[in-house]
Amino acid sequence: MKGKAHASIGLLTYYNYTILSNTEFTILGGAISLFFSLLPDLDHFNSVISKKLSNKKIESLVEALMMLVPLSTLLYLGYLKKFDYSILFFLGLILFISIKKKFKTSIIRKFIISIFLILICILSYNLFKNIAIVKLLLFFILIPWFSHRTFSHSIFSAVILYFITNNLGFIIKNLNMIATLSYLSHLFLGDILTSQGIPLFWPLSKQRFKLNPFKGPSSVNIIENIVILLMVLLAFYLTFVSIKYKTPQQILLGSSIFNIS
């Protein structure tokens, strides 16, 4: 499923949650829901969230450094030891090819994202002195290094996320619920509806669960549109009923919802 679809579904999930929980819809909450609705795809180097945390210019610079540092070291050692530069040239060429083949764009991007998040982790701890923030950032750092649709697309990752964010309510009220529901929207209102499915119980089981009623390459687009449409209709319904009955308890349970006068 596309990143824009995940983001839309995550934001609608947050909006509907605010009505049902009788909490305020805020810009910060919306930003958090957008981030966590995209977070599971941090394990894919070409996903929307990965591209936002890195860019081609930085990747080209890092790749160049990965090439130049060992080559420069080799030449310097050759200068000190008075090696034959023709031999060093061939050794350097072999080293260059090896590095070029080993460090693909995906690895470089993961490396950059990890370094970026580590720096944020250090800065955040120095500012807030809160170990829960460090745990959350370490959770982010780990995701890119797993294969796509493994750890980050399992129910265990969502459970871990809930408990990690449980002590971060000082940032925004009900942060753990906003983050977890947005994260789960990616899994249960998104990727489980694709033909590839998701390994819900990874690493205990690699079996992939999928609920895709359609066949063909265009089925994902159809499902995206259906899910978004249903979430929009639910949002309109909840908004209307909340204006009429004021409280989420009345929305869910009482006051003869279907006898609106």
C-alpha cells in the first residue's frame, strides 16, 4: 500500500479516536499519527519515511567517504612503507570495487538514518533526561535493519511500542494510544489487505496473514480507496453524532442513536 494511503488512514484513525475518547484533535497529535502510521515501512529503504529521513545528496557524500577513507589510508600506508604504487593502484581498484558492491544504496540509507536517529537520541536525553525517549528512539533505530515486513509488521512490535510510549504522556495526552493506533492502522487497515500480507506473529511464525478479497495488480488501489472512503464516512458519522450527543459514551452505547429527532 502506498505511503499516502497509510498517512491518510493513520490521520483518519487519529481523528476518529479523538471523538470516541473525547479528546482534542491537535496539530501535534496529527503529526504524531502521520509519523507512526508510516513508521512500519522504515524497514524499506525506498519508502516515504525513509526518503524523508535521508536524501540522495547525503547518500552520495557518505558513499564517497566510504570510498575515499580506505583508499586514502592505503595510499598513506604505501607512502610510509615505500610500496610500489602500481601494486597499490590494483589493490585500491579491488578495494574500490569491493566497497562499491558491498555498500548498496539501501545499506547507506539505513546507515544514515541510524546515525541521524542516534544523534537525536543523544540530544533528546540531554534535553529531557527521560529514558523512555531513548528507548523509543532505539526502537526506531532497530527497524531499518530488519528485512521488509518482518519485525515492524508484527503484532509484537506494536505491543512493544505501546509500552515504550506509555511514559511519554508529558509530550501529548494519550500519546501511547495515538502512536499505537496509528501504527496498527498501517498493519490492519493497510498491509494485511495486500496480496503479500504481513507476518503477524513474527518471529514465532513467518506465516503471512492477508485479507485481500480481490485479484490482480490493481487490487491494492481498489482496497486503498475503499478503506479511505469507509474511514471518511465513519469520521462524518462520528462527528455528526458527537455534535448531537456530546459524549463518546452516548455515541457508542446510548441515547437512541438511530432515533435522532
